[in-house]
Amino acid sequence: MQVEMKGYKEFRGHDGYGWEANLYINETKVGYVVDDGWGGGLQFEQYGSDEGLLFFKFKELVRTTTTWYSEFNREDKEGDWEIWLGDNLLKIASVKKHTSNQKIVLMDPNSDEVVTFKINTRFNKSTFKSVLHWLKENNRKYADWTAVNYMKISAVV
């Protein structure tokens, strides 16, 4: 099952930063997800009954195929869709917001370390690829890092 977020935006909330995005499952827009920044869980608003059924299947798949470690109970718990979104999509989304026409943003897939390179000229996808190739060839530290600029905010469960 392919899960993707589009239209990701962050804003300042009462208890920190919140965010909102459209949620797509298997390329179908199923609903709208919001962390309102007031503490508590995510809010989900489905777009229709078919979309709600697809979202329910996604939640069940996450619940039955993934686990997370609870520090409070000191045990593994069954999967939770909110935690799955955070682990698999929000890291990319929060880094991707720093991309622009004059920056290349790279993320280390092993440590989630992020580095940004400012380019003096505007670039499109073809010049972006040539600059990225030069960067990875001339600095071996970044050879395995992922460019976030044109990456989709998606994952498979």
C-alpha cells in the first residue's frame, strides 16, 4: 500500500508547531490530516465512504504488520498509524520544506543528518542533477546521501 502526503504545510500552534497535509493511499486522495499544535493526537477528515474504507484498511495494515517500542510500558506495542506517519513521512516533509530554487538539500539515510548547499543561480531539474552529480563526485561524504528537493513524501506499508 503506497501512502503519500501532498500539500504539507507547517504552522505555529499553542504547544509547538503543527502541520497539515492531504493524505493519498494508492494514488487516491483519502483525506486531510492535521496536527493542530495543541498537543494530543492527529486529526483525520476523510473525503468519502470509499476513501474512509481505504484509510481503515491502511490503519489495519499498520496495526497488524508494524510495532513500536513504548518507553512508558517498556514493551513493543502494535502498530499505530500516527507513529507510522511520523517515522516514515514527517521526517522527509519537515526537511523538504527547506528546499528552494537556489538550494540543494541532502539527507543522510542512516542518521537523518541534513545539509543544505546554496547555489548562486536558479536551476531546473537538469542543472540540479548535474550540480548534484558534481557534489557527490567531489565530496565522498555525500555519495550515499539522498537529495530531498524532488523527492515525494511517500512510503510503502
